[in-house]
Amino acid sequence: MNGSFDFVSNADKPALIAFSTPEWMEQVKLALQELGYKVHTAATHSDFLIRFSQAHYQVVILEELFAANTPDENLTLKARANMPGSQRRHATVLLVGNSFQTFTPIEAFKQSVHAVINSSELFLMKQLVEKAVADNDVFLHNFREVQNRIFTSGTRF
């Protein structure tokens, strides 16, 4: 894990990326920065899990083969999929890989992410992130509204 501390303020739009392919990571990082996100990168599975638990990232983008030789070895994707919904609903999660057709809802559901992106379409990353975030905001709008009402009312379960 990177030893430097990077403060995330309320004005920041934090994003977390986890890639093993350096070219893809640079493309994604640049697109996110152009959209105004403050980008953190995870180098290992444990680095990802530590970072993900310490900040409420708005966008998370993972490589299908992040620190793995096969998709089944991607411990980050498995760990995130097994987290309680309350731990993972704060972020719009995109999964990048060669085996996906971009924005296939069934594949995204199967992978427990909001959207899948074929790596051949990384040149469209800015537009794809904007669409995924907008779709996720519409989808979770009522959930977040109720969650905020409960939080502000002080209701306990």
C-alpha cells in the first residue's frame, strides 16, 4: 500500500481504481481526472479493501483480472460482492475486461457491479462513467432518500 496520506475533503469526488494493466489504468485515471474525480489507485487486494473501507468512494473501477490470472482469482471482486449492501452502495462500481459486452445488465448483475465495460471501449471511458453514475443515481434515488430521512430523524433499528 502507498504510504502517503491523501486527504479527501467534502468537496472532493473520490474514485478508486484497481488495475493490473498499466495502459488501462492510465486511460481510466485520466478520464476520471478529466471528470473532476480525485483518483486513488490500489496496488493489491488488501490495499483495495483497506482503501474501500476508509472512504466513501463515488466511483470504483476494477479490472476483471486485477492481481489475478483468471476472473475466479480476483479476490477484490469476490470480497466486494460479499460485503453487506450498506458497505457497497455508496459507490458506482464498474468492471473492465475483455470478456464483456459493454453495459450488459445481466452480466453486471452476475458480477455484482453496476456496469461492465469491454476494454476495447476504454476510449469512451468519460462518457461511460457519466452514464453509469447517472443510471446508478436514478436507480438508487429512493433508497438514498429514505436512508437520509432515517438518518436525519434519528430513527434506530
